[in-house]
Amino acid sequence: MTRENKIINSGIASTEGIVYQFYIALWQCFQLETGQKLWIEKFGDITISGEAQLETKHYTDPLTDSHPNFWKTLKNWLHPTFNHSHYKKLILITNQSFGSKSTLINWNSADEKTRLKILEDILLDSEKRHTNIEGSKSPSQNLINQRTILNKQQDKLKEIIPKIYISIEYPEMDEIYKRISDVHARLILQAKKNDFFEGLIGYLITPSKISNSWEITYEGFNEKIISLTEAYKKNTQVFPSKFLIGEASADQIQQNSTKRFIKKIYQINHLDAVSDAITHYLIASLTVLEEFKNFEVDMSSYNIYKNNLKEIHKTQHRKAKRNLLGDPMIASQNFYDDLTGENPLPFPVFRDTPIAFRNGIFHILADDKLGNFEWRLWD
């Protein structure tokens, strides 16, 4: 393997470990109880107030007796700035399985004295290997860590040993995703489960959380779950918002500038309305084509809504022509602004129908070559 490939693989593994940590943090957020808090990267990888300190590790090789994963974790928990008295448990979470000859396999069921003996035997075995195989070479960093932990920090080690639990073969990221989907997203529309998951991950890594000691509270997390569930559940009343953000790009404006609905705006010389019209047209079109399917909206509801808007336009257009005074161009622009500025007709099953969506349906109607939808007030 080339040096470049080693660097790339190392970077991928490092990134994978970070992502794995967030997946585990998210799963742990679901286990929080009223009043509890969870911190990420404040006192360690993951901290649960009054309960546990979690170190999360992702490796491709098994957890052997001398694996750096275990000994680096011990070293972290023995650091002078780490106060283990705040926690009932110190948990090493790893996707690894135990090595075939690992004596750590008996760790969780062993008492305090036996656990200490396991560590001492591992150090003794490491010293023998160093003497017999490595000879006069300098000791590895892992051996140095083992010596420091057992020879210089044994008093504190004895204090934390009873709290340590090794959680092996922890689910991989795809399995954590599946568990959250199956257990906590049962009310979510199938097509929106990924949005639900991404919304929760986004909540964990939002800048406001990071700047606030990366603290997640039970109450705040619960509110986020309620909010996302309300938005993505079956028969939700929250209007789909995926395409409601932002304005049409310069390319999108250029691509749509020759459409029939834009030509009708040019007819009344309402140039200021063109950009918004294209934005609203895209919002409505994409929402109907993509999101309504995901939200299982009956298309008959859409057709009824569109026909109702068509009737509203026809009635208001007829009235505006009847009351026409002065310059018909200015009057047509006013008619356009009045109709597109009104409170929107509610869409069946959703509350708070956005004006942008309603206006986009107007433009879809105006773009229909078989329709008779006009903004101009002259024949």
C-alpha cells in the first residue's frame, strides 16, 4: 500500500469514528430521562449527567488484550483532570468483538481483584514479548501506557475498576439507523424517515449546541422529536417545507423565462414580479411532484385545490375587468398583486398553506396552454 493510500484510509477511518460517535450519541439521547443532560466532547466522547461516561471506538480489528483502544481509554479515565466520582459507570463502547485469546472477555463478570489481576497479567505478557521479541528496542507506546497505568497510577486505577464496563459488538451505523427507524420513527411516513433521522443528527451538531458546551437536554431533545414527528408523521397537518427555502437561482430564472406563465406577466409589464413568480412556480411544482408523494397526499385533493383557485381567479378577474378605470396595464398589475397577496386558500389536510405555494399554483394554471388564465384585464 502506498503512503498516499495509507493516509487516505487513515482519514476515512478517523471520519468514520467521528460519525459513529454521533450515531451512538443520538441513540443515547433516546435513553435520557427527565432532567438528564448529555454532553458531547466536554468530559469525554459522550457524557450522561449523573450516570455514565462513554468512550466510543470504531475499529476493523478485534479487541485483543493489548489493543490500544482499551488502554488509551483507561489512560483517559485516569487523567488527573477526569473526576470519575461524577459517574456510576465508565463504559467503553466499541464495534469490535473480543480477540480469540483475549482475557478481557471475562472482564464484565469479574470482581475488582480479578479485574486488576487481568490487567497485571496483560502487562506481564507484554513485558515478556518486549524482552523476547523486540530485544533492545524502545518499548511501544502501548507498553508505556500499560506500565504507567499499573505501576504509577494503581491507586486511582483501583477506584475506577469497579465502574468499567466493556460493551463489545455494538451495532454498526446502519443498524443504529434501523433501530431508531423501527423503534422511534414508527409514526413517521416511510419516505420521510431519512429526513427525520437527518433532522435529529442536525440538531446534535447545530452551532448553538456546540457553542453551549455541546449540551443536549432531555427536554430540548424531546421537543425536537415532537417537532419532527409532527412534520413527518402520517396524516400530518404541517405543510411540506422542503422546497420552501430560498429563491430561484439565476440559472433557474433563465431556464423558465420563456414559459407561458412568465410571458403573461410580461404582457402586463410587471417585471418586478418575474423572479418571485419563477420561485413560487418551482416551489409548487416540486412540492406537488415530489413531496406530495412522500406525504401520501391524495392527488384528488390537489386537483380540487387547483380547480378552486381557478374559480377564484376567474371570479376576481371578471370583477376587476368590470371595475376597470384608467390605465389597463397598471390595473392589471394591481390585480396581479391583489390576488397573489391575499391570504391563501387552505390546502386540504394541511394547515398554514404558504402563500408561495398558492401563488405557484396560480402560475401552473397560467402555464396551461389549454386554460384561459390571464392577468391582463383587456381582451
